[in-house]
Amino acid sequence: MTKKITIEPVTRVEGHGKVTIHLDDNGNVVQSRLHIVEFRGFERFVQGRPYWEAPVLVQRLCGICPVSHHLAAAKAMDVIVGAGTGDGLTPTGEKMRRLMHYGQIFQSHALHFFHLASPDLLFGIDADPAIRNIIGVAMKFKDIAVQGVMMRKFGQEIIEVTAGKKIHGTGAIPGGINKNLSIEERNRFLYGPDPMNIDKMISWSLDAVNFFKDYHKKHRELIDTFAAFPSSHLSLVRKDGAMDLYDGVIRAVDAEGKKILHDVDPQDYLKYIAEEVRNWSYMKFPYLIEYGKKDGWYRVGPLARLNTADFIPSPLAQKEFEEFKAYTNGKPNNMSMHMHWARLIETLHAAEMMKELLNDPDLQKDDLVVKGTRVNEGVGMLEAPRGTLFHHYRINENDQITMANLIVSTTNNNEPMNIAVRCVADSMIAGQKEITEGMLNAVEVAIRAYDPCLSCATHALGKMPLEVSLYDSKNNLIDKKRT
Amino acid sequence: MKVLLYGYGNPGRQDDGLGNKFINRMQKWVNKEGLEGFEFDSNYQLNIEDADAISDKDLVIFIDASKEDIQDFCISKVTESSKMSFTTHSASPGYILDLCKKLYDKSPVTLLLHIKGYEWNFKEELTKKAEENLEKAINYFKEKLINPISLIQFEIPEF
């Protein structure tokens, strides 16, 4: 008879999730899965609504990354109103959106590292859960905890001034933006009292990268081998190969660095990417069509972005990028825990980009919106904190949305997260006579590295609430529970 | 005396927006009455930076929609709690207060206003019953905010 270990819910990730690990009589892992249990149905919800409402409506998908959905939907609507993609907007429109986006990246990455990941690194994966949390960090490493709080606050305030408000921001509209940045608003971020100014944010971001590198030196084996596995990587890159989190073309590389998706236009994504539904999960499994369901899966997010980009267009982050790339001799980095390193380099990049934008006089100009010839279909893509985000809409002659397809970052990472869970289960749980809390937390650490946002990611329709079924080695059902 | 009123919830999920609606209405009333010392905020959910936001206040009142078995609204005192939620979508007021204490060595008097809600679908509007509960809570606090010291000396009233 198989034994089943259930970790429910996965602690310290956004939303809900569940992991099941099936062991046989000898303690070997026979199956492990990350299950998604929350049902959202957003693609159907937006059908029938006027297209211009989409950028505001879709923010309800998630309370942690509403800006990513807001901007991806707005980019799709840019296409629909004939404003084109990327640089089709006015300089003020595009740069205000970029500032909003970098604020989002900055606050989300800071929240993830300081709030979700740092307890595992500072106290150890097998530390007492009573102290392995942000309160524990606050007690023992107060300065780090305060930095995390203030960095998130800074990013949130950038979002507020660019999106108009913290909840259901309205800043991005089809074809542009509805406000610019006043001099007073700009000065607050450039010259605000310590620590709430951009120079301090850059300094702290650099400290965080150095903190990780120092930790890496002391715990090299853990960081380099934990849940490491070869994979393809996918992200947007700028047309010249630079990292670009807001706009670009789709590039994918394999585990050796060979390009397997050659900088294609996001409007054509359906020619290259499909989604598989598996009967045990609400979350779909995307894959590159050319390589099929079995081999076409890929990773997205900070690690993937550093693997696909040729360079980072900001000086401090570029210097860190060069060190990051040198560690794997220029080859793609397939070590899951290096996701944290990549995330912190991106945090630094986001801070540098915010400074560059805050110093740009285009943000005070008044030419906010462009329009062109309306079409009935548009795709909006960007690099959300957790990875590549696809928004695809079709509308009818009455301006109503008739079709929406969203592939959110966490859905793109569905297969990799399942593989990461299997890696940890095989290496740390298989063959053990006793399953410790530390071992179980190790599974969660592997998932947390991807920073999944499970409540965003579940939107397949027509499914009943998930049931958990337990079978023995002869396929006899021995237990069943509804979530 | 510095007072923060902070409503949280998703206004796109019907009655989950009760906290945000409370803030909108109460802020207008406080401005109209010319009362001083009040700050207002609202968000989807509480998060770690809120520990900073409450650190310089004498009194903090969080407002949230409630699924609890209560009549219309009730008030409770918040105590520090290091118990983490499994998701950052739902940091509790006690968790924020605990973080504030650990990071800033400050512990403002903190209350939680629970307003009863009923429906949680993808709609902007409150249900009629939730609107009625909101109205009752607002009327109660209009009286209290004229003299917020009374809330610091707060004892859980009977409803």
C-alpha cells in the first residue's frame, strides 16, 4: 500500500496549493504532484464587457500583482485601438507605464525575498517553523526586516502615483496613460528623506544581492544542487537582446543555451505555444508546439530572464549579470535556488530603471494617448515579477470582449514546479524512515523559489472542486477527500 | 492624537469591499466635520509595510468584511500574534501589530471593526444587507470619532 504525505496548504506562497507525495512500502517516491485548488474563471467573467474595462477588471485576479494584469490588458487594448505595440505609445505614455511596472517588480521581488525566502536562508530549511518566518527575521536581523518593509513601501508608492490609486488603479488606458508625473511627485522619490528615496533603494538592492552572494559562498552545495534540473527558459527580450521587463519579442533557449524560439512577435504566440490540460490539475501546462507536450515545457521568471537576455541595460545590474553568467561559463543557469540571485539582480535593475525614468522630463509632458484604426484582436505581454504574462482578447463590433485567454506566469512554471517537487522528494524524502518537518519544508522551499501566485494561475473552466484520492500500489482507492 | 482608519478587502468582490467603502464614506464625513488627527487608508489586504504605517499612531482601527456569525457589526481589540498566515494575501491585524512591535518597538492601541457581509462574487456593489450594516457601523463611529480617546479606553460593547 502506498503512503501519502500531504502538505496543505503550501505556506508562504500567494494563494492556495497542495502537494501530494506518494510513497511505496519501502519509502520510495512513486509520484509527486503540485495540485492547484483555487478556481477563478476570469476568462469567462470578462466576456461581454466593453474592451476598455479590461485593464481595470483583470486586476481583481490578484491582490499581490494587480499592476501586471492591469498593464498586460492595457497593452492588448493598445493593439485593439490601433495604437500598436511597445513604442507605439507617446513617450510619456510608455514611460509612465514602465515606471509603474518597475515599481511593481521592485515591491513584489522585495516582498518575496525578505518576507517569503529570507527566513529559509537566514534560519535554515530545517529550522523551527516558529522562528523561520518574518517575525523571526525581525527579531534576529532587524535591519534586514526593516529594509524589506521599506522597499516594498517604496514600490507601492510608485504604483500609487502612476496608477492613480492603490486599489483598482486606472492609470493605463487603451492607447496610453491617464496622467503624467508631477514635479512634486517626482521629487518625493528622487530626493525624499532617508530612507524613502531612490538612491537608498538602489543601495539596499545592491546590499541584498551581496547578501545572497555571501550566503551562496557559505552554502554553495545547498544553493547549487537543491532542486536543480536542466530545462528550457522563455521570456520577452528587447529586439537587441537586452532584458526588457515591459515589452519585446519572445525568446526561448534550451538547457545548453541554444535558441529554440527565435525572437517572435507576441501577437503570433499561438503559432508557437499551446496549453495542455491534465485531469489532475486545474492549472494548464504550456509548451512549445515545435517540441511537443513532453519536451516543450519551459521555465519563466527571473532565472529564465537572465538566461535568455544578452545583457541588462543598467550598469550596476549589468555588472551583477556578468558575474551571474560567469558562474555557469555563459551557459544557462538551471539551479532553482539561483532564482533568488536572479530575482535580486532584477530588483537592482528595477531600482536603476526607476531612477532613470524619474529623471526623464518626458514624464512631465501632456501627450498621453494615441489612437489609430481599431481592430478586433490583440495580445498584450510583459514580464511580470513571476514571469511571462500573456493576455489575449477578441472583441466584436459592439466593443464587447468575446474571447479572453490568459497564460499567467505561474501557469508557465507549472511543469517546472512539479519537477522541482519531484527532485526534492527523490533526494530528501525517498528512503527515509522518518519524514521530518524540515524535509517537508524543503518541498515548499523548492516551490517558493518560483514565487508562485496560485490564485492568479487557476482559470480553467468546467471543473468540479478538487478531490484528493489515495490509491494503493494495486490501484485500490483507500481514501478520498474534497478540498 | 494620531488615528489611522484602515479598510481592506477587494471591492471587486461584492461585500468584501465593505472595509474600503467604510473608509470612503468616513473620510468624507471627517473632512466635512473638520476633525483633525485622522488618516485614512485602504488596500486589497494588509501587508508588511503596514507595520510601518501604524508605527507612529496612537490608535489604529482596521476595518474588514466579516463572514462571522454576528448581527451587523462588532469591534474587537487586536493583540499581537506571530502566527503567520500561509499566504501574504491575508496577513492578520495581529500579525501587523506584532511586526510593528518587533521592528519599531511601538504598539498602538489597535481595534478591528468587523462588518457582516453576505455575497462575494465578481461585482462592484455591496448587497443590500451589507449596505445596511455599513450604515449602522458608520453611524456608530461618527459618534465615537468626535472623541477618539473613548476608543482608546475601549471596552467591547454589547451589540
